[in-house]
Amino acid sequence: PSSPLQPPGLLLTSCRSFSNNKIQVELDESSGIAMMKFKSPPVNSLSLEFLTEFSISLEKLENDRACRGVIITSALPKIFSSGLDITEMCGKSMEHYAEFWRAVQELWLRLYGSNMVTVAAVNGSSPAGGCLVALSCDYRIMAENPKFSIGLNEAQLGIVAPFWFKDTFVNVVGHRIAECSLQLGSLHPAPEAHKLGLVDELVPEEKLMEKAAAVMAQWLALPDHARQLTKTMMRKAVLDRLVAHREEDIKNFITFISKESIQKSLRMYMEMLKKKK
């Protein structure tokens, strides 16, 4: 089958793919567009391994002169990404927590600060860290299915979204919506997410990739340098804030996540997830 980014009848001669265990990447050199698909069943949770592969894939594309934009989506039906892998934050060593959190920071710094055009094609639910991935892109298109929801719902698990999650969210939806949504740990069904501006467009599921390709073409029609400098101007202050406080942010995470009360609520949440299965 021809790729949605490629007119039918053209041979995929200019397509290069590199896949690792959890992320599949195909770069169409003729269009300069890469397709990145999460494939880590059952729910694309952001484990240490997943985060590391994600950052390496982004770095490869960033350094590839042929690549100008990347569409990020999921290879799994009904789920974009369930967010940070709770098992990485439960009953592990301080060193492990530090390594894990550094990988979360690294991914966000790379994605939010990317020179490429980044379009999230959200083809399923996207809570917490999954929402952060979408928020960090330049543009978000979501499948028009009220069963799919998106939001930073950390408060529901008894944990708190860090300042840079909050900053990214505020920059998309504004202060008041972010304040309510974060305090309540809301997960917004797709139509509501669109109304709040959390996603830019809703399209029927079968049209998602076609729409992502059209949006990408629109963004790539501009001279790269002008767009990149504008993006940097808009995002630099937020990125710099984490860079300046990176070690402190890791320490705060370790202190918070190792509290017995927090460990207990994470364990309860994991039990609840097991029962759902």
C-alpha cells in the first residue's frame, strides 16, 4: 500500500526506515517528512527504554539534512501513549529515579525545542506524559472520537505535574483553563479538548494521516530559518527555565516520588489498572 504521505503510483525509492524495539521511523527523503510511530504494546507507556529510543530517534532526524518535519503517531489502536511508565517510579532506587527523570527531561527538551516541524496525529487516548508529548509538538490533530481523551491528569494519581509540564500546557490553552484542568487532573474527551484549544483540529479517524500530511505541507511551505527562529523566540524562555534548574528538578522528583504516601498511591493505582484488565 502506498504511504499516506506519498501520491499513489510513486515508488518508495526515497524512503529510509530505522526501527528499534518501541519506535518505528520512516523518512521520505523526497518530501523531507518522517513518520514516527509508537509501537510498545499494550499502551505505549513511556518507560526508560522507550524515552531513550524516542530521544535517539529525534536526534537522528534532527541531524539528518533530508528531514524537515516529523509526524508523531501510534501504531496501536485506541491509544496514543498512556504516559510515564508507573513501574519506573515504584519501588526503585534513587539512582533509577534520577536516570528515569533525566530521560523524561531530555525527551521534552528535544521535542519542545526541535528545529523540525512536529505534528502530533493523536489517534487514541493520551493522558499525562502522552499529553505532554502532544503538547510539545507544533500542531495537534486528534481523531474525532469522544471515547479518546487527553489531558494532564497527574492530580488523579496523587502526583503533581512539574513546572515545565505546566508551562507547556499554559502556552497552549492559557492560564485559567490550565489551572482548572491541572488541579482537577482532567482528562478531556476529544470534542472538549478541541473546544479548549488543547488540540488544534479534530478529524474522522480514517482521515487523520491525510490531514497530518496536509498540515505538514502547509508548515513546510515556509522558509525553515524564519519558522525556526520564530519557534525559538516563542519557546526559549520555557526551555531555558528547565535547563537552568535541571538538577534541582531531578532532586525534587526523587524526594517527591520516594515518599511513602506517594509510593502507596502509585501502588494502589497499579492495582486498580490490573483489576481493569
